[in-house]
Amino acid sequence: MTVEITEATRFDLDIDGPSALELMSTIREFESRLPTYSEEGLIRGSTHPSVGMEAVAVGVSWALRASDSVASNHRGHAHCLAKGADAGRTLAEILGRRDGYCGGKGGSMHIGVKELGLLGTNGIVGAGIGLATGAALAAQAQGTDNVAVAYFGDGATNQGVLAEAFNLAAIWKLPVIFVCENNHFAQSATLEEMVAQPDLRRRGEAYGVPSVDVDGMDVEAVSNAAAEAVQRARSGQGPTFIVADTYRYLGHMAGDTEIYRTAEQVEQWKGRDPIARLAKRLLDSTVLDEAQLKAIATSALTLVDSAEEFAKSSPFPDVSSAFTQVSEDYR
């Protein structure tokens, strides 16, 4: 698929750039603190930071609106924040506190925000693929022009649900965008070790789904590809498969020994850092100056400091709430 971006959908560096940089900087600061919270015992269970992958979440969300649906995965905090989730309530949920979006009962891998269209982060690999496809079918049946996004990693491409979802979405022309964050490791196994055909884009093409590769370390490139995909979906032309080439700087989870990769490889990828690349473009185009860039970094620090204070001061949920918020009666 050749992505042709119209003037109506193109990422505008002069307008969108500073805000995208602010959001990516906030997500970076937020995610960078998670391993420390885990080490301090503030997080029960595992957590999966997405430091380095911010451009995918922000670039895709730039093309969405509040009524669109997003189904995430185990590495989903960035998707939530990029879609508009409050940092304080998101962190409170990760820490299992009462003021979290799910009352502290969802934790890191089960954050859902109905009013933001967030169908939930998910600890089951590939589970969001089916949820987003179902949400797209619902939007189509209801006659809206809403779209749904499924985020998943390269490891999830081996789940059978992806083949089924590709086929159904293609034949029914469902308004769904499949976004593979190809960070090159399914926990500790490389993509090349796990699939015979590492060109993941060809999987979508095999099912008649327009598919595109994009530089997942470039928020503009991701945003433009997502905008085109959303435009297609809203106009009834069906699904798109976006394979975003990206990389996580930290381990698969807090406490990961990372014996499966070298420090040199990590540093090479840091040379393509999405925040630094956008900051340079903003400087070169005179949209921002050095003082404004420093102010954005300071603002991100302040915002996450505030989120941390809010989350840590929130009490744990009372046992009496154990069976609330677990279902909704539609009868």
C-alpha cells in the first residue's frame, strides 16, 4: 500500500509539533519511573514500560477522536495517555489505588476508560485484536463513522486471532486499524527466531488488508500513516494494517535481565530517539527555541511529579468494593 497523505490529514509541524512533543515527553517521564515504583514495592505484579516507543501511541492518537475505540496490550500506558487519560488516575490504577480509573482493581494491564473509548490494556497477548475488530463491527452496525484501533506487538502476530480478524475486517470492510508495534522482541526472542517471514506487512496483504511499513521512531511518519488509515476507515473503505518499526529502551518488564540483547544495540536505537528527532525538527524550522524546549521538559517533569503525588496519596480500595465495577447490566 502506498500511503498518500492529503493536506487535510498531513501532520502539521507548526501546529501539532509542540503538543506532540509535550505529550511524548510526558509519556517518557511517566514510563521511565515505573521500574523504580516496582522496585519499591508500589506496583504489585509486573509492569511493562514503553520508553522509546512514544511516537507510535502519539502519532496514532493524533488521528483519532474521543469517540473512537482503542484496544491495547500489556504495554499500554502510553496508549492510554496519548488517547487523553489523566496521568494521575492512570498511575493510581497502576499502583492499585482507589482513585484509579478502575478503582485500583485493574492494575497496569487492565486499565479501561469507557468515556475515552479505551477498551482496556490487556495481559493476554493479542487479545485486543478481537476486541477492536468487534468495536469496529459495532460502529458499522450503528451507522457511525467511528473507528477502532488494535495495538499489538510483533509477538502477537503469531496469534490465530490476527488472521481471523484480518479476514473478517477485509470482507466486511470494517473501520479498524491494526497497529503492530514491532519492537523486534517477543519478550526475549527476536522476530527472526519466531517467524519464517519477518516482513510482517505481507501478512496483512495476504488477507486483502492494505498494509504499510512506517518508521515508528518518527511521530510525523506514524501520524500521517494513521491519518490516511483513519480516513479510509471513516469513508467505508475498510481496514488498514500499520507495521511501526520501533524499539523499547528498557527491558520487557521491570526486573528484566536483558541478557538477550547488547547495550550497543540499545544505544544504536537511541540514536533514532523520537523525542530528540522531533525536537530537532522544531528547532530547525524555528517553531521552537532552546528555552521553549527546556520549558516542555520541565512541564513534563512537573506534570508527572503531580501525578505521582496524587497516586501515592490515594488510598487502597476497600474490600467492600471488590464486586463493584465488574459488570454492567444491559437488560
